[in-house]
Amino acid sequence: MEYTPKVISTIRLIEDIIPVSKEEVELESGKHIKYTVFEYHDAAAVVALTSDNKVLLVKVPRYPIKRYLWELPGGRIDGTESPEACARRELEEESGYIAGQMEELIVFYPEPSFSTEKLHIFLATKLVLTGRNIPENEGYCELKTFDLDTAIAMIFNGQINSSWSVIGLLTAQMKIRTEKGIKSR
């Protein structure tokens, strides 16, 4: 459900990588509220499953939180690129694999209280290793495969905690269980 409050004023704070603005809006009730809005690029990520049900994860340094995180391959959508094209590009760039089959699992807003970013999560199967080297400028430390059940356990023991990775892995697990007729506990 959408709503469109009347914008009273907008002040651009930053026009760099992530445009940030301060907006005052009038709600339907007539009340005025001020928001800070981060106009972040949409992104795509990939739950890439091998033929033996292992998932590809990349270990990434995340400077703002000063930690390395295990994440799904993914990144921001460039220009007019479609979400699926982005997912395919990011999978190949970050892992050296291409997907024979790609299916969108879920689309969500990771932080709609202050950001416009929308994330598209895809399930990639029928993977083929291209033999391409991962570019050094990608900043990834390690690429590793984990059993899907192990990756899910890593969520609950705090080893996987980026939003797109948590949501993507849990959604993939639910889809796979549903297709196999396995009921959730």
C-alpha cells in the first residue's frame, strides 16, 4: 500500500555516492514530520547453490562496522541494468561462476524508515565455473562453499548477519523445503 504525503520542503545534504536529503512532509492528518532520506541504489544478491546443495559465500571486509562478514555475492544495480542482470554480473565477478538458471526469490526494503534502497534476491542453480579470476579490487578475502544447513546454522550463531544474506538464505531454505514437501518445525 502506498501513500503520498505532501512535501513541504527538501534540503539536499549530500550529493555524493548516496544522496541524502532532509524533507518535511505533511501527512493526511495535517501533521508535519521531518525525515532524513538516503536515496541509495537498488541492489541484487544471489543464493548460488551447487549441484550438491552447497551455497557460495564470500568473506567481505565491511569498514563501517570494522568486521569481516560472510555474505551472498551481490551489489548495486548499475544504471539501467535489470536486477537479474546485476545478480548474474555480481555472481560472476565475485565467485567466477555463472548460473544456468536464475529465479527471483524475494524483493524487500532493508531499511524503509530512512532509505529508498530495494534489494532483489535470486536463487542461482546449474552453476558453471568460468575460470575467471576474481578482480582484486572487489576486496573479497575468501570464497567458500557451505552446506545450506550449515549456512543457516551460521545465521543463528552470529556468523552470518548481513540483512540480504540472512533473508536470502532463509528464503531459499523455505523454498527448497516447500518444493520437497518438507514441513517447517
